[in-house]
Amino acid sequence: MESSGSAEDDIRSVEAAELRLRDAALAGDVAALEALLADDLVFVNQLGHVLGKEDDLDLHRTGAFRLETLTFSGYRLRSMGPGLIFAVLRADATGEAGGAPFEATLRFTRLWRRDETGWRVASAQCTSIA
């Protein structure tokens, strides 16, 4: 487990985890995504569908969802207490979903929770933006 220092240290750790999450999603690296997503993940996607960890991983495993580009920007990170960091960011992505090409601009919120293995996404939600 990553040691907990100050809230600033926790935020820096989550900033690094966000970069690992982006890289894993872009590469379709299921093993890396598995390590970054909490087992009890609740993800509400831009269509309002509620997905769990296995649902999310299956999209990458099967190739039903593939990213060509993914850029995160406009981060706002805030400590919500020991072992909890709330993240808000913009994601610009292109790729293929269900066999059809897509281009999306999304606003994400994520709740990162530290457990015995490190920082993992416990909850996420995304909304389409202009």
C-alpha cells in the first residue's frame, strides 16, 4: 500500500494513478486496468448505464471498446478525507465502440480510494460535453 502522508502527497499519488489509468485505457491493458479499478467499482457512463468492474474490463478484453486517442485535462483534485481523493477532469477521446467509430468530449468525476494495494477508482461518472 502506498503510504499516506499529507493530503498533498495523496493528491500527487492520485495524479500519477490518473496517468497510469489513461495509459492503460489507451493501450487496452486489462491487467493494468484491473489493478486500478476497485473490485466494487460503480461506473455510470455517459448513457446513464451502471457498470461494474467486470463490465468495464470486458469492454476492453473483447475489443468492443478501443481507444485511438485519449487526452485528460482540466484536473481538479481534492482530498475528501484520509484515503479518499475526488477528481474532476475533461477527457477527449476517439476510437471505436461496438464496431462504430466515435469522437467524444466528456467530463469525468472519479472517487479514488486507497486500499491495501494502493489507489483505485471506487466510483466514476461521465457526462458528454460540447
